[in-house]
Amino acid sequence: MRETLRVLVVENEALAADCLVNGLRRHGYEAESVDTGAKALQSHRGADLLLLDLDLPDLDGLEACQGIRASSDIPIIAVTARGSELDRVLGLRAGADDYMVKPYGFLELLARIEAVMRRVRPQVRTMEVITSGPLRIDVRTREVRLDGRHVEVTRKEFDLLYLLASQPEGVVSREQLMAEVWDDSRSRPGRTIDTHVSSLRGKLGSSGWITTVRGVGFRFGGSVTVGRVPLPERR
């Protein structure tokens, strides 16, 4: 089980803060909120990640971001209505790890949180094999085999299948697929994902391997066994 992530929401609008905190808690995060930059400067050390509104009543959010970054390497995602290119540049230069413009999709926010935490908490490199009945997915060789037969897949098809199979009990949203497989969290998910899913189903000989959760995303259809062998560190 993953370690519970502690998120501090810095947002001066009470309704927006409550909605965000409740949404994060529903998805398994620990979340609290403060409504000023001064409180953020005092409270951020108890959190693992900061969602920072740049429009605060006491400090400019950029000042708050710089102050926090001067004493801490906590991941910061700026969440703001300031949407110009200059605003984005200033936010990133002030120390934010990512920048989201209001209004935004909550699932995209979750995907960005996960992406930021992967960067700041690099996982131990592993040689991982996922098996589900006759299906075998080998990360080291990037091979897919079905009943011992090699299945020819493209790079994106492999990444898509692996991401779904690595989260067998959950639904992977279209936004998360775009962010993690296509490295594009800003574009709206379109036919690209459906085309790759359809191709994979055809190559695997059944639509049951990848099931569609209407209006949300996709789920891996098999039961999974995962084997992990740590790889030696590079010297």
C-alpha cells in the first residue's frame, strides 16, 4: 500500500478550499487547508506537497512560494487564475514544480500530483514482470507474451497496457493516461487513447483485457501477479 500523502491546500476562498480538501480525502490523501500566505509559511513543514493559490489576502503567492522554497524542498503546485505565459514563467521561477490555471479538472490535478511526487520521490529501479493468466508483461525487455507467443506492440501500446495492468484494482482516467503515457496533461483526451485501446484489444484477441468505464477511463480486465527484482544501481 502507498504511503498516505499529506497535502496542504493554501486557498483563501473557503468554498474552494473545502471542495478541494474533501476531494483529496475521498481519493485517499490526508488534506488540510490554510487561507493566508503567512499560515502557509508556518504550516508547510508538516506536509508532503503544497497546492498554492497565488492570489492570497496577505502575501502575493509568488512571495509565499519563494519564502517556502528558500527553506524547504517541499513539492509545490501553483493553482491560480493567472493564466498568461508570463505568469507561468514567474510561478515556475519562484519555485513551483508545476502550474495549473483555474478552472481545471480534478482528475488532471490528481495526475499532476502523482507526476510531481514521482519526480521528487524516485522509486527503486526494478525489473518487473506482470502476469495475468496467459498474459505476461516484462518491463525489462518491454515484451508482451500471450500463451507464450510474442505479441508485437508499439511503444505507446506497451506503456498503456503496463499502466493499466500495474493498477489492476483501479480505474485509470483518460487524463492520467494522457499525462503518463503521452506526457501531455494539458490536451483534452481524444480519439488517440481509443485507437490504442482498440489496437491492443485486437492484438490480445479479446476486449476483456481492457474494459471501458464509461465517462471515466479504463480498467485492466485480468487478475494480476507482480514479480519485482531490484536492479543493481549504476556506478
